[in-house]
Amino acid sequence: MEFLFDGPEGADVTVVLAHGAGMPMDAPFMKVFADGIAKGGHRVARFEFPYMQRQRAKRKRVPPNNAAVLIERYLAVAGALGGGSRLVIGGKSLGGRIATLIANQIGAKGVVCLGYPFHPPDKPESSRIEYLKNIAAPTLILQGAEDPYGAPDEVAGYGLPENVIITWLDGGDHHLTTNGKDGASDKENWAEGASAISQFVTGLE
């Protein structure tokens, strides 16, 4: 199992970041978030699901594994990194959703999601919130206010528990990019999001 690590080895908590459906673990988005969280004194571990490893080897797109395979890989990652009580787990979109599916099982210290896929685009009736409603760990979701996978007015009606905190990025889409609408670059916006995660994790220690 291959990891990319950032931050101090002796940190009390490791933040595990899984990639999104079409985004490898070393994508610029993932690197900016890993660097930003590590600057807060936290250890960050990135990994890839099996399909992304095959995609890297074949150098062409490979569809994501089914949920059972993704869950199995994330559980193996959590075990390899010392178990849930030392881990804040999460990731980008797909990766964050899989983290919410295993958080209670491993007793995760916290969960962080970067662009949560609350529902498929244009299908708000097909929500994916069952596990979010029952998640025990403190959870932070960074969500673009213009994300087609879950906009503020839709999410407000879900009745999510108080331990699930949503931070909205004005003008942001599913990749937390704003296309310069607020005068900041995408990397600046991502760095701001990483800082918010770092503060969240510090509050859990």
C-alpha cells in the first residue's frame, strides 16, 4: 500500500485524505490541501483506491470500484495507520463519502469532506445523507455554494446533526473553485480551506 505523507511524523493525529473519482492523490488540489493541513502541525496521509492505481498504470481512465471495494481499501488504510482513534478521515467528493461510511465502524476522531456529493447533479431527490445523519464523529464539510452536488438551500433541509458542520465557499463549485469570482486564485481558495481543516483538527486534539 503506497502513501504520500506530509507533516511531522510525531503528530498526535493523522489526517487521511482520499481522492475524488477522477483525481489522483498527487493532483494539485490534493497537494494544496495536504500542504496546508501539514503547516498546522498535523500529519497528512494520502492514498489511492485500486481503480486509480490501475488508471495510473494504464495511463487511461478507469471507472471507480464498487462501494464494497472502496470501503475495503479505506478500512485497510485506517488499520495500517494505527486505527480510528488517531485518525481524522476524509477526502474529496467520492473519497469523503467513503470516509463517512466507515467513520463509525473505526471510531474515527473526526471526518473532513471536500465537496460532499449530497446527490447526483440535477437529482436532488436522490440524496446520499443516511450515514451523515448517523455519524458520531465531529465532521467538517467544505462545500461550494454553487456545487451542483448540493447547494445551500437543498442541504439546509436535510436536518443534519449538530456535529456535522458545513462551511460554504462563496461562488465555489464541486471542486471548490470560483473561477476568479472573488478575486482569488483557486489555489488561494484551497489554501484557505486547508487552514479551516487544520483549525478543525486542532480543536479535536
